[in-house]
Amino acid sequence: MKYFKSLLILLFSIAIISCSDDDDGGGPAPVDPLDTQGNLLNGSWKVKDANSVTKDGSIVDVFTNMTLTVSGGSKSGGSYSTSNSDSDEIWPNSGTWEFQSGDKNKLLRSDGVVVSISLTETTLRTSFQTSGGLKDGNWVFDFIKQ
């Protein structure tokens, strides 16, 4: 009988310990806004139309057929490639990017250009400055998701 009481006390103690409060907040882990933004960037983006690229406020229509493809986007960055870009100085054929200083609206391309972005599920606006040569200026590209 003494053995039975000891066993019962042991089982009761285990039951109480296993029911202790080990709640981690009860909900899903918060999603990092940089991960959300990086994932939203993933995909193929086409220049919206002939009026969607400007340099210093003037329309530049030589990028009309350009496509920007972003892949691997996450809080640590990703990669991109372009097709039909008129200039490697403006949009290189390929490269990588990361969020600049943890800002979800600023990308630092692997060529050193800082790109400000405005992004929805279907639209992407990029603005950046290039220096040196004929392509020197402030550029804005409006893309739509394909």
C-alpha cells in the first residue's frame, strides 16, 4: 500500500508539472515586415507604359519593354535580373539587393545604388539617382506585376 501511495503521489506530481504555464503568447510568431516586403517584391515587373520612366522629370521611352525580375526576396535581401534594359548603368542585367539600414522602402543594389521603393501587390515604383556619364540624373520607374 505504501508503494501504491508513493506511485500515486509521483504520478500526481508529474501531472501538475506537465500542466505548468509554458504559454509562449498563444498566437503565431510576429512576421518581420522586411520578410513581408521582400516576399512582395518577388516576381516579374514590367514597365507600365511609355510614360512610366522619367529622368529628372522628363519621360524616357527607351525602357518601355523592360522587365525586372526579383527572386529570393526576404529580410536579408534577394537578387534581380532585367531584360530589355536600355542601360546597364541605370538597371544592370543582374545583381543582388538588400534593405538599406533595415528600411523596408530602401534597397541597396550590389552596384551601390540606393533605390527608394513604393510597393503594392500589383505596382512597384522605384526612384534612384545615378551619377557619371550621360545617364546622370534622378530616375523613376513605374512597374506593374506580370
